[in-house]
Amino acid sequence: MINLVAFDWNGTIFADTKAIFESNGKSLKILNLKPISFNDFQKYYDVPIKKFFLALGAKETDLDSKAGEVINAFQSVYEKRVAKVRTRANVRQLLEFLSNEKIEAIIFSNHIRESILSHLDRLKIQNYFTEVLANSHLDLPLKGRNKNEKLKAFMEKKNLSPDEVLIIGDTIEEVEIGKELGCYTVAITHGNCSTSRLKKAKPDFLVNSLKRVSHIIKLKAS
């Protein structure tokens, strides 16, 4: 039975995939990289973000020396771009379902916690989440991953077994974390990763809409 749903934020709850794609333009210029198509963005996007830029041909020395410049360039565009971004379709219905079923919902993210909290408040969905596990510094997603550690610590704190936890995300990172921790995974398409990459990662469930998640949870309860 599922007692916790751990949501990724960017591209999963928050419909900011196009904003992320567009906001990388300045960063690519700083790293002397050519503009990329949206398909290539979904083909190569990864965390840590360093892997994404390296896959596009960036030099590791440039990434190390220009890290601050790259991050600031991204943020300067991104924050303006997402000022009015909404949730993905069916987010509210799913959160209402979880609330009615007394299933705890949290966010675990590579994004900045303060920014997530601000958008949750703007979108009037903050009360659906008991915790936001996210970063405090802008440069952390560029350097490495720590979402798995945060979620693992939360599960231990709550005394939750892996088969009580469902992870939902739009990238291969969430699927990999789920496999590492032994949790169920739902990968949702039309986010930051291409559908072919998500299929290759072999999540427990691959969906194109969050509307299907309530049925998955009911299936696990039967």
C-alpha cells in the first residue's frame, strides 16, 4: 500500500520544461556551445547539470571556471520566464485524491527550496505537501545529485519501507533513485527527458498524464 508520494518539482508538478530549455541559451553561449533544439534538450538533459553540458560538447575546464557565470545566466532568464507558469494538467486533482486518501505528499527536488515554496504559495497548493526537500544553493545541481540522500533520510525518519513509497518524476534521475531505494516509480512524459530515454530507464509505470497515478495507487492497494 502506498503511504507516501514523492514528487519531483521541475517538469513534473511545475510546467516549466520550455522555460528551462529557453533559459539555457545564455549558458550555452558562455560555454561556447551552439544553440540546441528542444529535441536535443530532452535527449541530453541530465543531473548533475554538468553531465548535460558535457554531453553537448562543453569543456570540463570551462564548466569549472565559469560555473558561477553559467548559473547566474540561467537564473536571470528562468526566474522571469516562470513568474506566471502554472502546474501541469491534473496536478490539483491528484493532490486532492491523495489528501482524501490520507496519503502523504512531498516534493524532492534539485531546485531551490525558497523558489519552490514561493510558487507553491502563488499556486495555492502548499497545503497539500508536508515537506519540500530541496537545495539551498544555486550551484548544487551543477555539481552533483543529492535528491536520493534527502528522500532516503526522510523515509528513515518516517519509518517507511520502500514498497510504501511512490516516486513521480519526468527524468531518468527519479527512476534511478527509485531503483536505488527500492521504491515504485512513475515516469511522466513531455517533461525534461524524451520518452525514449524514460522507456529505456524502465520505470514501473510510464504515463503521459498525472491523471493515471490515482489508478496506479488504487492498484497497489488492491
